[in-house]
Amino acid sequence: MGEQDIGNVIIALGARGGDYVEVYAPPSRELLKVAVKIGVDNIYSMGLYVGMMAPGIWFKPSLPLAHKLAPLCKSKAKCVEVDEAGERFFLYGRSVLSERVSGWKPGLVLVLNTRGEALGWGRGTITNIGGVKRRLLEPVWDLGWYLRRGG
Amino acid sequence: MYELLARVFEKVKTRASDPKVRELAERYGYKAYMVARYVEVLGWSGTQHLLEANEKPLTPTIRCNDYLIDCGELEERLEEKGYVLERLEFPPLGFRVLEKGVGSLGGTHEYLQGYYYIQDAASMSIAYALTPEPGELIVDMAAAPGGKSTQILQLTRDRALLVAVEKNPRRIRPLRSHLQRMRFSRYIIVLGDSLRVPLPAGADRVLLDAPSTGEGIIRRDPSRKASRSLSDLSYIHETQYRLLSRAISLVKSGGVIVYSACSLAPEEGELVIHRVLQEHPEVTVEPHGLPATPGVTSYFSVDLDDRIASCGRFWPHIHDTEGFFVCRLRVRRN
Ligand SMILES: C[S@@+](CC[C@H](N)C(=O)[O-])C[C@H]1O[C@@H](n2cnc3c(N)ncnc32)[C@H](O)[C@@H]1O
């Protein structure tokens, strides 16, 4: 079996009984060939899970993608870092105040803890709390999902 | 019913009516046919030890994911949270959790990062018998919730191509979740029946961790002492035999199959292997390399294929694990 990376192939699998589509990147040509033999209709999941698309959500990046991209935080990716208490809140699926977020920025961000480990995806928002405008980090998809919803 | 099984069951029934067997079964809450079989394999004293061991809940064990983290570091991080861990002698990446710390074992941040899997020590030994290698095509025919699937990719550093099959749509969710949590990507999860779904032929290795009566997990689920009957056992034997026959058709010549079952029942272990060896001259048994006791070769006056001694058993009262049967097979076609 070859060890070739094929990077640019994307597979979308329709979720059974749902109206969303899951997007995968098969890591090798061999994997793709085997998938074709099995038949896409029989496949539940394969390769790197990149994210999902659903009505109303253009694209929601996945947890495995957060881990894949975390090494790029030092250079290219848009990332923030939360402190220990912020990490706990975030993994419970709660918003984190910007005081606990280093490098807070608006919009979609990759969220790291102080060890540089990916915790998932968040969104920097500005919200009115009790008449005061607060900058928040809202969870988009956090690792706590594995516990709450992972199955 | 498989003729050999019918012969065995007649003798099991006779033994089960022995007052001493019935008394023991009643004392520990088992169906008498189960105890009758333990007495046949272990003798009276061994049976007592087994029944006593099954009364003690298992100490939780975890498998460190050394694909992502140094296991010493994981140990330190969990100990900082108040966990007390002890390394298992075997398998190498296993830890016994002597004391729990803050939060549940399945809810620590280390768990969410994919740094470990909660798994019994016998269960985490099975993948070693498969000796998976990078670059190989490997089929796991009964994969959920993913203990062994994740371990196959861990042992190959996510460099094998794993086809993980599961027929239960509810159980397939945790399978996917564990593979993703532990950050593997060289897998295809197939939702379907391993007996029928199209699967790639010519696999280098096939794991069949077969559906079973669960007689080996009484320490986790005491209801198994009395929830199954001899006819359930016969049904599950037939399923296991058919699945193993499909495994043989999937593996390439020279390829390896590991058959395992979390059961103490020879009907789900040795008798399945015996039947396959009788019907498939291209299949042989190979040493599995695990610290297990030998497979049973004589059962209720039925002599089984001698090669079955090279299969293995994990016993709650000997290994302090779940009860497990394991056998490594090699297929060579002319
Ligand atoms: C003993 S469990 C496997 C445990 C798993 N290997 C692990 O280590 O986590 C057996 C699994 O096989 C599934 N199963 C039973 N019959 C099957 C079949 N014909 N095809 C595919 N999966 C099957 C069951 O739903 C169950 O999830």
C-alpha cells in the first residue's frame, strides 16, 4: 500500500436520517480505492473528518481538523489561548470572558489551552451583558462534545 | 445444531443436575449449566476460585495512547488530578486505576484529548496477538465501541488501512467518536453486517472480536450469570462460526486472523476453532504470544484438535481480568 498523500480529494457523506453532510479527506489513494470497493452507501465515516455542512450552517469545522491545524497557530491560523478556568468553561460548552482569553479576536477561531493543545473551535463575539459590552469566546464545537454527544 | 455441540450439551445437562453443581450455582446465582461447564474445565476447586473472583468488581484499567502522548507524562498529569495509577505488567501501555481523582475517568481533559482509552487488560491484549504492521489492510469485523480498532491504528502509528465494520447503528457512534478522539484517520467505518456487506478481499489481517454471550464480563455485569440459556449459546456459536468462515474468505493467503470472544464458554472459543479447523485444511493455529493459559482440548469426553492448545484463555481468577478467549490463525492456500 502506498503512503502517498492526496490532500486535495474531499468526500461528502450524507448523514442517514439527517439533512446534513459530513466532509472527509481520505489520507491516501489506497483508502479511497478500498472505499469504492465497499461502496459509499455502506460507509459511515472515513479518513480525516473535516467538518459538516447543514442548512443554515455554511460549514462547521470538526474537532479532528482543530487538532490537525493547531500546529499552524504559531504562524498562519487564527487562534486564541484560554487559561485553566477558561478551559474548564469552554469544555463544558460555555462561553468564556475575554479576560480568560489571550489574543481574543472576533469571528471563528481555533481555541488552545495553555499547553498549546487544541480544545476545539470558538467564535469571538461582543455581547451586551447588563448594559455593558463584553467580549466573549463562544464555543462552536468543543472537545467536551465527545463526552456529551459522542455516543 | 452442530453435531458436536449437541453431544456436549447432553453431557452438560446431565452434569447440571448433579446436586453439588446445583448447590454451587444457587449459592452464587448462576444457571446450573454454566457451573457444570466450569467444573468440567477447572475442576471443583478451580470453579470455586472462578466464582469467587467473579464476585469482585474489576479495578478499572486504561490504555495509554502513545501515538499522542508519552505514557509517563500521562501518568503524571492524571496523578496531579488525584488519580493513583499502577502500570500493568502486560500489556505494556496499560495502567490499573487504583484510586480515582477529580472528575470521572471518562471525563478528564486528558481523556477528551484522546490520550487514553478505558479498557480491560485482557481486551487490550488481543490486538498484540494480531501483530498489525504499517501499510497493511486490516479488517475488524465486529468493531464497536472501538477498543481494538483504535489499538490497531495505535500500534501501526495510524499507518495501516483499517476497515472497521459494525452492524448496530447505535454502537457505531461511539466507534467513530473514539477513532476521532484518539486522532486516527486511516480508517473506513462500515455500517453493515460483516456476513454480507461488501468488504475488500485479500486483507493482510482480520480481527474477529466476536459477538458473544458475554460470559466473560460477569464482573462488570452480574446479570450475565443467569441471562443466557443453552439455546442462546448454540445460536451464538453458529453466528461466530459463520463470521469466522467469512473472515477466512477475506484474508489473503499467508494472512492472519485473530479470533477472540469475551467469554469463558468453550462453545464460543475452542469449539468454534475446532469446527473451522475440521472444515478448512488451509487454516492452522499459531502461537498468540500473550500471557494466557492454553486452550481446552478435551471437553465432556470430546477430544478437540490438539492445535487448540496454542489458543489462549484469560481467566478472572488467574489473570484478574475479564474472561477472554483468543486464537491466532494463519490461512495458507495452495
Ligand atoms: C464484542 S463486541 C466488539 C468489541 C470491540 N471489538 C471492541 O474492542 O471495542 C461485538 C460487536 O459486534 C457487533 N456485531 C455483531 N454481529 C455483527 C455482524 N454480523 N456484523 C458486524 N458487527 C456485528 C455488535 O453489535 C458488537 O458491537
